[in-house]
Amino acid sequence: MINRMNRLKQQNRRYSDPTLWIFLIYFFVFILLFKLSPSILGALTLGWYLSMIIEVPARALSKVKFISYKLAVIISSIFIFALLVVGISLFIPILIEEGKMLFDLVVRGVRSFELGEIFNGNNEAVVERVVSVTDSFLSNVGEQAANLGGEALNWTVQHVPNATTAVLIFVITASYFTALYPLLKANLWRFFPRSGREKARVFISAFYRDLQHFIGGQVIIALIVGVLMGLGMLIAGIPYPLFLGFLAGITNFIPFLGVVIAGIPAVLVALTRVGVWGLVKVLIVIIVTNQIESWVLSPRIQGRRMKLNWFAIVVAIFFCAQFFGVVGVLLAIPLLIFFRDFWIQYVQNTYEKI
């Protein structure tokens, strides 16, 4: 009986891998810290994600003669940050201006609507009543919009300190994480026990390569989608084609939802500047670009290496967005890749040994 118990203990020790639990502990610590300080951890996460994007052109530049990797990182960082600043500085004014124009267009349309023709002009009292209700409705809408703007301004003022801190952390993390990667890689062994250290190193290296492959592919796809969208808007005669193409490329890093985010300003511009035919043209450009990405670009550039089911991606995006907020939308696929590799490397292999 004693020998049998000893054999069971030895078998359990052979099957159990402490690194599995170490990874899970680190993950739950990350969740706890995120819940305690979402602005700081969110800024760190976004900065890390942007550093991965910066690394893509930096690796390409470092292959050029006389350009070191550190210099390539600096050049790539300046270029990416300049694009972000230009995009944000253009996005907000255009969105506000087109929103005002759309509101004015709706107001003019309602007020110029021939209500008398609907009621055949038989009851002037009814017509006057409908016009009065319509004017009251529009006034209430305007008042609510003004109140919403005031509340948004107050919210912004109250959150300026946290937002400033988050932006500084975001910029510092995005700028220096890529340069510090070799140092982190050299000290990775300190975070794991000796018994599972080598296996953990191999696992993290494989995960990081998969992540590099995914983000590198997304950068190429985003560039092509941005060019296609910009050219499509230019051919369709839609204003701001360069900005709309840039926005489509940036939001393309959000799978499935990026096209919706980029489509909102495009639809606003089309309605206010061109009209219904402009809206039709914009929808055609968006649908054609999206189909080219889904059926041509993603299969050829990303290939089958990712092996991620589209339904799993959608569920991960909504789940992470619910749990982590805006940061979770970008964090969804990296987490999905991590847990897929984690399951194969640790959980599935342990099951097969039992």
C-alpha cells in the first residue's frame, strides 16, 4: 500500500508542471492590477501594442546598410507617432463639423417637409399642431445636444490628470519597450522556477513569434486597406479621401469592428457633402474593400499560421471589450493566441501523459 502511494506521488510530480500555475498566477495578477488601476495598465498595454507595431518598420529599416536597430527604432517611433498625432488632430474636427452639418440637414429637411400635402390641406389646425410639435422636438434635441456637450466637457476636465498620466505612460512605453526587449529577454529566466524554465522560454519565444507574425501581417494589410479606401473615396468624389483612407488603415487593427468605426465618418461626409448618391458610393467602396481584405489579403498575408476561427475572434473581442474596455478590443487576439499556445503546450500535453 505504501509503495503504491509512493508511485502515485512520483507520477503526480512527473505530470505536474509548476510553470503552468506560474503563468496563470501572472495572468490573474495582471487582471487584478488592471481592475485596481485601469488607466495605468491600459496605457501600458496600449504602449506595448504600439511598440509591436513600431517594431515592424524598424526591423525592415535595420536591414538597410549603415542603419542600426536602435536608430531604426527611433525613426520608426517618430514616424508612427507623427501619423497618430495627424490622424487625431484631423479626426475630431472633421467629426464635429460633419455632425453639425448632418444635424442642420435633418432640421432643414423636417422644416421644409410639406405637411400640408400629407393632410391634403383640409385641417389647418392639425397642420399647425404637427408643426408646433416638430419645432418643440427639434428644440429639445438641440437642448439635449448642448447638455451632452457640457457634460462631455466637464467629464474631460475632471479626467485630465488621469488622462495626462496615461498618455505619458503610453508614449514612454511605446517608445522604449522595443529598445528594452533584448534586456527583458535576457532576464526572462528570473520569472520562472528552474524545473520549467527552459520550457517556459521556448513557449514565450514561440508565442512572441506568432504575435510578431500577426501584427506584422496586420500592418501590411492595414497599409493596403488604407490605400484602397483612399483611392476608392477619391474616385467616388468623396471629400477627405486621404483622411478616410488613413482612418481605415488605423482602425483595421480592430478585426471586424474596424470597418464600422472607419465607416461612420465616411457616411457622415457622404451624406452632408454629396447626398444620397454619395452614401451609395461610400457603401460600395467600404464593401468592396472589406471583401478584398477578407478573401484576398488576410488569407495570403496572414496565411494559415494563426489558425484562429472567426467566431472565436468575435467572441474574444466582445468578451475582452466588456472586461477591459477599449483596451480589450486590441488585446483580444493576442490573448487568444496566448491561450491557444498555452493550451497546446501545457494543458494538452499534460492530458496526454495521464
